[in-house]
Amino acid sequence: MRFSSRVDISAPNAIARAEQTAKEDGIALDKLNDSNPTKFELAPRSLPTEYAAQPRGQYEARQQLADFLAERRGRESTRPDAQPVDPDRLYLLSSTSQAYSWLMKLLCDADDVVLAPKPGYPLIESIAALECVHVITYQQRFDGSWIIDTAQLESLLNGPQGGKIRALVLINPNNPTGSYVKPEERKTIVRLCAEHGVAIIADEVFYDFPVEPFPGNARLAGEPGVLTFALDGLSKTLAAPHAKVGWIEVSGPGHDVEEALKRLDVIADDYLPMSDIIAGRLPEFLAEAAQQTARVRDRVTANAAMLRRMLADDPHGLVSMLRMEGGWNALVRIPSVLDENEVVLRMIRDHRLTGQPGYFFDMTSNGYLAVSLLPQPDRFAHNIAAMLDTVAAMLNE
């Protein structure tokens, strides 16, 4: 596996080596230059604990998270070859957005390439631009359901830019298509990435919200076949965007994992670990996770069913829903003779309702709108009715 030259893991100097030897021998060294005020009875009463910098995040919190993830993985009956959850392979950080940034620093030099799905959420391209990394999109195609064009992936990896590709991003399930990575797709992608020395970045924040999945879905977290960084967090699990707790779980062949952890520690140490204040509340958050996930799943499933009914009952029959397997959003197809922008602008004017057209997500043709499945049922029904009214009115002009 290839890593960026931006992360310095050169050999420690003589003092650092002597400090490490003393630590291994159980010798506690005092520090002439220790500037940690919590060691000297200067911490505020509201934060009485002593601060101990741990780049991957507070170990106790990582252990609690590992227990939670292991229990969840057991319930899901995921792939039997998935590697066990190890707190030493977990990194706590504020969000999956931050995780993307760290991993691009880890894997990519300036002008290197990351592969990302199309349609897809524009966040990846935005973060990549900040890291001076290029994004090449690979296609998801719709034929009754969404599939990843693995032949195109193989062509890209073997193409003229193949030597610059450092990571492949998988969104499982994808946003906004709501499609999980299928078992055969996964098998092919893992093989291709292993052959080309390309890491997988698997964003699985929506995994817990299946709507109409195919059999055989599994998380990429714990994937043993290639270096894999699985991203997840509490903002989706708890339906709380302001709960900025995310994590990276590292898995794959032992040597690659060891090298990745060594370099990722440098990045984590430079950016400092998650606040102990937040880490201390992690058990409380995790205790709410199952109830909150079920609550959101019920809402999403019910609204997806309502959307199908409303579209089927619409006397004009102008709008259809693309199959979604999971997540919080659905894509609806409107007549392509209508401009997506104009439809949204008309909804704003006539119904005080805005939306996101398909081109926001790099849909390959005109005629799509993204629909959130989160609103309360009455509000959701009102918004869908407004969308249908807008489409019908524009076609009748």
C-alpha cells in the first residue's frame, strides 16, 4: 500500500528513543518543560480530570465504542471473515468530514487522485479540493436498481491516471441513490484495490437505515482483503447532526494496517484528539443509539411507503420514485421536459418550498429531485403534494 509523503515518520531522535525506553521499562520521567496545567492542580473545577493526550482518542471511550460496534456487528450477522473490532484500530474525531480530510492527508500527495461515486454527495470533491487532491468519478447506473460499474472502475485503475489513484470511496448506502454495495460488487472492488495498492474509504453513516435492501448486504468495516477505512458517527445514528462524534475503523492486511496506524497517529497527534468532555459522554450517547436508530428507521420506512402511495394515487401519473435500498433520502423522477431548476424555483414561488435538483448530485440527465424521508407525516405529505401540484401546473401551461 502506498502512503503520502506528507506524513513524517522518520526515526525518533535520541531523546525520544530514551524516553520510549524508560516508558517500556516502567520508569516514569518528570518533565522539565511540562506545560500541561491539569498536572499542577490548575484545571477548572468543571473539568477536574487530568488531560492525557491520546492521538486516537481517549482509550476508555474507544473501548466502549469497540464494545458497541462488536455487539452491533454480531446482531447484523455480517460477513464471517470480518476482522474483530479492536479499540487500537479506532480513531475518534469530530466528524466523518474530518475523517475524509485526515485520510486524504494519509494517502495522497498533491495532485493524486481519489475515486468517488456518481451520483454522489458533493462533499468529497469539496474536501479533496482543500487537500489539493483530484476526484475522478465512477458511475452508478440505474436499471430498476442501482449498480456500480465495476468495469469502469477496472478501466480507470488500468488507465493513464491509474498510477495516481490512491483511494476509492464507497458510500454504503450511497447518498442520494440509497443503494448498498452488493456482495459481488464488493468482491470485485476489493480484488481490484488489492491488485493496484489502492485503499478503500467506506462511508457507512447511513448503513443502519434499510428500506428495501437486497439480500447479502454487509458493512465494509472489518474488511480483511485490502486496507479499509470505515467511517461512521453519531450524527446519523442518533439523528443529531450537532452530536459531532465520528470514528475511523481501520482493517485489512496486517502490514498495511500497521503502517497506516503509524502514519495516522502522526496526523491525529498534530490535530489533537477529541475533547475529553465529549468522550466522557460517549457511553450516554451509545446507550441511546438503538432506540434512536429504530425511531428514525420507522419514520423513513413509513414515509417511503407514503411516497409510493401518493405517487401511485396521483391522477396525473407524472412522477415516479426510483428504488431506494436504504438511507434517509429518495430520488423521484419528474418529466424531463421540465427543467429541474425551474421546478424548484416554482415551488419556492408558489409553495414556499425549496429542494435539491438531481444535478446537485451529478445525475447524468435532467429530471430528478431529492426527497428527504425524515419529516413528520403531515408535513411530508404536504410537501409531496406541493411538488406534484407544481409539476402538473408547469406541464399544463
